[in-house]
Amino acid sequence: MNASFHMVLGIWKQRMLTSIGFGNTKNIIYGFINAAISIGLFLYSYGFEALMQNGIYVGALLFFVIITLGGKVFYNIFTKPEKDA
């Protein structure tokens, strides 16, 4: 789940300190690093079959993929400038 928050902050151009630096691009990279390490450790410890049986983990990965692929779209939808009345 930590990877998802770094991905959101990176895509939405919010700066947050990570272990590799400070900035939105570094948040995106850090999000991918977190996700890769997490998947790697899970597969090493439990195998692919256990991954498919763990609904919470699969849900977190699905959320990460949705944020990664649709982050710009969500950003444009939720940051529309308000029109003055």
C-alpha cells in the first residue's frame, strides 16, 4: 500500500521525502521500487499460488495498477478549476 501513496503523490506532482530523494519523479520511482520489492518478497516466501489466494494483497496490487495507469485521468477530473460565480 505504501507504493500506491507514493505513486499518487508523484503523479499529482506533490513533493514528499523518500529514501531516494525529494520530488514527484522520485516518488514515482520509489513507488515502483516498493511494489517490486513487495511482490518479489511475497513470491519468494509464499509462491504465486498463495498470491492468487490472498485477496487483500491482490486488491492492493490492483489499486496500485489502477493508480499507475489512470492517475493522470483522475488528477484531471479532480483538479478542474472552479468557475467564479
